[in-house]
Amino acid sequence: MDFSLFEKNIGINFTEKRLLKQAFIHRSYLNENKGINLEHNERLEFLGDAVLELISTVFLYKKYPTKHEGDLTAYRSALVNAVTLSEVASKLGMEQFLLLSHGESKDKGKARQIILANTMEALIGAIYLDQGYDVTEKFVHDNVLYMIDTVVASGSFVDSKSHFQEKAQEFAGVTPSYKVLKENGPDHDKHFTVGVFLRDEKVAEGDGKSKQEAEQKAATAAIQAKSW
């Protein structure tokens, strides 16, 4: 696979080419390609997640000097969640460079969305190691952080759990509860399905890489289900 095409697309010429390739290697790929002398991308993903959080936090702190912590956290969550990152990855054409097993390559649903988001984080980690903070910051700004004005204007940062709780107490006189309905995947790549309940009534479900993300999605679905 010619990763020079991807380098040209993002305007970054890697010094260590193997590092770029590693960012695209899913764990499943190594099961079918045992002779390859590279690791999967999970360590890079771990690093990239932290780098992305730092860059986005500093950006938001400077851009909104009068906003309190809650607003800034909501803005950041909307910018760096799996949905946003997978969309950015798709725009950059990352999907055609993914190194997956035959089984994983057939799945085009939510699993692919999560893989793309994880690969995006791994790419950020690889850029940081190869090019340093300044280049990484520019890459994140040009491809992720520029969307902040749209996020704020659209209200997509709104805390759905808080909104649903307020409406549930107002219209139903009850505080919503959340329950993990399903938990899949190894420890490093867990996926959760959470249900939101009003007393014994399951109103909606949500999926996410963390319980918190799944709860937010369940709350969003519940708001829609109740037309609140």
C-alpha cells in the first residue's frame, strides 16, 4: 500500500515511514499477517488520544476565556468523540489505507466507525512522535478544531443527560436511571450498550466506546423518543 499518497493528502512527509503505516494497522490484521515486523496501532492510539485532548483543551481555553469548565468540557466532547473523528478520518480518505483482517474489512457499520476514530487518534500519535507538537497542533486545528464554530452554533455540544433529566422530572416526575445492557470487546477496546429507564420503562438505548458516551447517546435517543 502506497502511504505516500496519504502523506501528500495531509501535507505531512513522515521521517519514519513505518510509524505512519503502524498507525493504520488494526489488531486483527496481524492475526492474518504474522510475518509483518510491526505492532498494531493501539499504543499510538493511546498516545494520540492524550495529545488530542491536550491540544483541544488548550485551544478551547484560549478561544473562550469567559466560559466555565462545564461548557468547555462539552465543547471538547463534541469535537473529539468517535462520531466526529470518524467523519474527519473519512474526509481524509483514511478508510482506503486501513489494514484490517478480511472479517473486519467486511463490517461497514458502527464497528468501522469506531475503527476509523481509533485510527485517527493513532495517526495523531504518530504525527506527534515523528513531527513534534507544533505540526501535530496544526494538523488537529486544520482537520478537527476548525469545526468549533459550527458545533457551538448547532448546539451539538448540549449535555443530553442533563436535558433529559430535567424534562423527565418536569413531565414524568422521575429521575432517569441508566443500565449497561451489553458489553463487548477486549479491555483495550470495550463497546457498551446502555439503556435509559424511567422507572421500569426502557425509553431508549445508546452505544459507545465508554459507558459515559453510551449514556449520552441513550439520552439523546430518549429525548427524540419522548419528543422532549
